[in-house]
Amino acid sequence: MSSDANVTVLLGDPSLPDASKPGNRFNPEDFDTIARMKEALVEEGGYAFEFIDRHDGLPERLIATPPAFVLNLCDVGYRNIAGLELHVVALLEMLDIPYSGNSPAAITLCNDKSMIHGAARDVGVPVPGQRFWPTADAVDDFDLPYPVIVKPNRTHGSLGITKDAVVGNEAEARAYLKMLAGLLPDQPVLLQEYLSGTEYSVGIIGNSGDGYTVLPPVEVDYSGLPEGLSPILSYESKTIPDSPYWTDIRYHEAKIDDATRVDLGRHAIAMFERLGCQDYARCDFRTGGDGTIKLLEMNPNPAWSFDGKLAMMAGFAGMRYGEMLIAIIDAARRRNGLV
């Protein structure tokens, strides 16, 4: 196999703490996920894979032996620090190493929820109403149409969005903001229209000029949640295994008509291009009380795991898990002029 077919897979570092995971560390489920990813890639064939999962000395290693191409699956950030997510690809760019996934600029834009909504309005994608404040302590206007959801403007993995984030009045809003001020001091916050309807995600693989694969949308099913819990993908849904948010939320292919499917795909592509995304991304939507489907977030490094939303959507399209990963590699290699 020629060196042109060599792919270096860059991962998070299981030897280091990771605040995005239960217990602040990699768990057996994470190691199983990594093993399944490796097995799926090897089974697909066509490339020779090397895997890097240690961050100590990473810059020196990349300088000494630059990979021919990097499949960037390090979605937890350099040294597993979420705020250093973009630094991984910035390092690759500085070393002129071709890679898959989004650029530092696109990651920065996509991780700023307020910026995303401004960009959406530019291209005619519906968004919920919202207000931005530089810190939780700075909020001084509570004359809002409740319910609203209170959330940090820039966090990963739903950090700061708990079961109590949906508030129905000023007192609840003040209480939640006080909690956020303690948890994430000096961080900007949003008070956003709460969208009470169905939630969808749309995955995209490809690039402008090369063509897009828009994967069939997934629908989030909250019907199994106990009564009284807000139907949201909260921090508990990603970090607390015995929470109903972890155990009782389900996902299935969206039950929508063709026109809605086309609209979701069109809006997702519009956001992909407006934010300068490349290779793959995931766009999340939710339906408002008036029936309008509105943009929630754009995820520039969506979960690549075998049981993540992107893999689910690929499965709806008849793609194997490994086939999805290879499609991302192929799209990135074409973009980089490697094929």
C-alpha cells in the first residue's frame, strides 16, 4: 500500500482527565467505542491506519514525523480540554498537515451560539428569539415571554444546561443564572425562546463544489422521560448514567414529509456554507409552538462514535459505520487535493 493511503487517526488522550465524561475520565464504554471505530476502519480497507492517543509530546511528534493525512477524531480538545478543541487543527494547519473536519475559524464560529444565530438570520434560516448578556450577573431584563431556556453561550457537551435550565418565570430565571454565575463565572449567557416541539438533527458529509451527502434526519424521542422533566438534551444526558436523561431518551429516523425533509437539508447546507464548514458537521433543529422548525446549534465536530447521531443517520441511509468514516476521509482528501 502506497504512502498516499496512510491515515493517522488523532484521538483524545485516555491517560488524562476529561471533564466531559462521567467521573472525569475515560470509561469502559469509551474504550469500547474506540475499539469499534478501529475495527470498522480496518474492515473497510483501502487505507493503512496509525492511531495517536497520547498528547504529551504531540507537537514534537508531528513536527518530527508529519503524517501524510490526519483523520481528526480529537473532539475533546488538546489534552482533553474542551476549550482547546480548535488548537488541535490549528497545530495541524501550522505544520501544513492535511486533515479531516473543520478549521479553527469554523470551530470558533460554531461554538458561539449567539454568532450562529446571527449567521442563520443572514441566510434566512429560522431561529428562536434570544437575548445575550456578557455574564450571568449582568442580566437586568426579565420582561420576557416565558418559558425560556437559560444556557451558556460557549460550552461543550451541554455543560451548564441542566434539567432546570427551562424556566417559567423571573424567579426561576434568577435562580438559574445565580447557579451559572457560580459554575461558569465571567462567561456569556443566553436567555432563549424555549422551543417545545419535536427536535431533529441533520448530518452532512462533503464539501461545496464536490457535492454533499445529506443524511436522513434523526428525531429525538423524549416520550420516555418521567413527567415533570424538561425534554432537553441536558448535561445529565451525557454525563450521569443513572439519570433518566441518560436512560430514557431514544432516537429514531424522523417521521416527516418530503417537503420538511428538503427544508431541513436546505437549511443545514446553508448553515454549513455560511459558517465555512468542511467535510462533515451536524445541524440541530427544534420545532416552536407555532410549528416553525428553528435552528438550535451547529456542531462542527459531531460525535463520531458507532452509536452517535451521525452514525445513526448514516445507518438510516444504508451506510455501514465504517463506510461513514471512510466517506469523511474521502471528502477531506478530495478537498486537500490528495486524490
